Amino acid sequence: MRAYEIIRKKRDGHKLEEAEIRFLIEAFVQGGLPDYQMAAWLMAAFLKGLDEQETFWLTDAMRLSGDQVELKGIEGFTVDKHSTGGVGDKTSLVLGPVLAALGLRVAKLSGRGLGHTGGTIDKLESIKGFSCDLSPEAFVKAVNTIGLAIIGQTPTLVPADKKIYALRDVTATIDSIPLIAASIMSKKLAVQNKAIVLDVKVGSGAFMKTLGDARELARLMVRIGKQAGRQVAAVLSNMDEPLGRMIGNALEVREAIDTLRGKGPADLVALVKALAQEALLAENRRLTQAEAAARVDQALAGGQAWSSFVAMVRSQGGDPALVEHPERLPTARSVVPLKVDRAGWVERIECEEVGLAAMMLGAGRETKESVIDPAVGFHLNRKVGDRVEAGDVLADVHVDPARDNTRGIQRLRDAYHLSDRPVQAQPLILDIVS
Ligand code: URA
């Protein structure tokens, strides 16, 4: 088999054989296929597409490129959750403990921030001592004892995705529905959970900008998961403005803590409920939506979800006193109010711009080598639909005064668009695919 012929076949728009796709991935991971050939194939796949079967073969070949995390030692119904990436998205920090409190076993594989989007591991690492670097044995033990553990991608878990993602990132081949589906599902399927709930984000802060594209991605991922024998459901949620009010690593942990203590923002609570319901329904098909919703409310209001979160922090090396007293989490040395100079209604907040602005303050990585500042970020006082008067504070900007923050603050200002007429906020949950 020759890579040249496989590239040409895809370039000319033909369907590939399973063996051809497996050959490409194996050769690439083993170092027998140079980056330029893989990049050429990725561009051909980006332009000509991959059908569902080809995407499944690609996903499976990528999954098999490294270790499989067996969860046989875990008693109970195991579930993972994945978000396609957004701004202010701290959902996993709340959802995991909610599901664990409801008796599910959450064996979660999480990532770091990508581009303008934040990552669960970066957020959790703002709790001093917290580590997602668990051995497979420690991972299984933690899930068995407290119902919840979060690990990061290791070099031996789906190495094909790590290598391919690095190429896609520099060859303008990220935003391809089959390539995204294969990237996400190869990682999710390598951890052998029974169910997977996907949060597919739609809008200006998401990889999928339109509902049509998001539906296509969601359906494809759900079908790939089912073909692999897993139960999969996808919630399509609005990412046209940031989720919740906090953006930045420690700030998002604080908002997650507020939510687990029953004082969370309505949009975050609604999303956690929608995803938790899908996980509960995967475990027990006889449950009604109303019963599932009531169980989630109870886990949040009764404090069980909060206890699960504290237990997870302790079990993964974090200091529980830091989350019991969130004012002890990393705190910015200076908070700058971003004031509005005229009255109106918030019409739009360009979400990707907010993510990039936060990155410029130090909340995300501009380059692979950048070191994150866990304390910096935004607290948005005004969101879409809110009335503002001249002089109101749109957002509090948490900064390190030793850095030059002017461009980041200006970028946040530019992301806000005001209207002279009242504006209706958009619904958060746009669809469910299961
Ligand atoms: N997240 C991933 O893990 N992979 C992609 O390709 C896009 C988002």
C-alpha cells in the first residue's frame, strides 16, 4: 500500500477502504509517514469529506493507536461527558459531581484549553495540588470509591490524535466535521465508559457556528458511538455568548463552586440539568424526564453534589480548604471595571473574541509554551438582553498589573454590541440528539 495513492484517491473524491485508512494512521503514528503526506491527506479529507463509514474507521484506527482504559474494575454505570469547546464552560466541574452524587460512575477524560476555548484540566489545576495525572489503577480506584475521577490525555492515550491535531492546527484543517468527530470520539471511546453525553456548542464562540453544522456533528458522533456499542446522546447548546458570568481558570472554579452550593447562574444550571438528564436516561430508560430533572435538583439542593466535588478535590491531591474557602484560590492583584459609555441593551457578545481577550490577559495559551495565570479573567456583569445605563460596569476585568492588559481589555470592550431596542436573549438548549 502506498500513501501517495491513498492521498490521490481522496483528493479525487473517492471513498477509501478500511485498510487504507488504518494503514495511514498506523504508519503516521509509527513514524513511517512524513508530516507532509499526512497534511496533504488531511487537506484532501477536509475538502472532499469522509462519509460516515470512513469517519468510523478513522476514529477506530485513531482509538487503537494507543492504550485503552479498561473500566471493568468499576462497579456500576460508567459515564463520560465531552464538550466541543466554549468560553466560560465550567459545566464538567458541576456535572461530574452531580452525576456521582446520583450514583453514576464518572470516569472522565478531560483536556486543556484549545485556542480561544478553556480546558477543564487548566481550571482544576488552579486548585493547588490538584492533579489529573492518575495511573489507570488510581483512576479506577477513585471512580469506585468516590464515584468520580478526571484524568488528562497521556502520551500513550490516542497518540494519533495528538499528532494529527498538531498538524491540523497549522494547516487550516481543524474545522472539518468528520475530522472533529474522529478526534473527539477516538478519545472518548478509548476510555471504555458505557455512556457518553456530548455537549455540542453552537455559535460565535464554538467550532460549529451554525445549528445545521452542529446537528450534523452531533448526529455523526452519536452514530459513531453507537456503532462502537456505547450509549451516546448530544445536547446542542448555545455558545453565542459565554456560559455563566466568569471566564478564567480560578474564576470559573469559583462559579462552579457557587453552582454546587445552589447559587449558580441560570444558564449553567440549565445546561448541567439537560446533560445530567441524558446521562440518567441512558442508565435507566424507564425514568421520565420529570423524574430525572427532580433527581438532579435534589443532588444540587441537598448538598450531595457539593460533597462529591470536595471528595474529588481531596482524592486528586487538591487542598479541600481552598474550595471550602474559594477566596483562597488564586486571586488577581487588580480588578479593572469596564464601563459602558452609553445606554442601551446588550445585543451581542462576540464569544470567540471574549475567549481571545481572556487569553491575552494570560488566562489561556497564546503559544504552546505560554504559562497560564490562573487568577486572571472576566466577570461579566451584563449579558445579552440586559439593559445598561451610561457608566454601568459591563465587566470586571481581573488582571496582573505587571502585564500590559490594554489590548485584552479593548478586545473585550469591542466584543460587546449594544442596541437601542430591547433584545431577547436566545434559548440555551437548542436541540437534543440521542
Ligand atoms: N476538540 C477536539 O478534541 N478535537 C477537535 O478536532 C476539535 C475540538
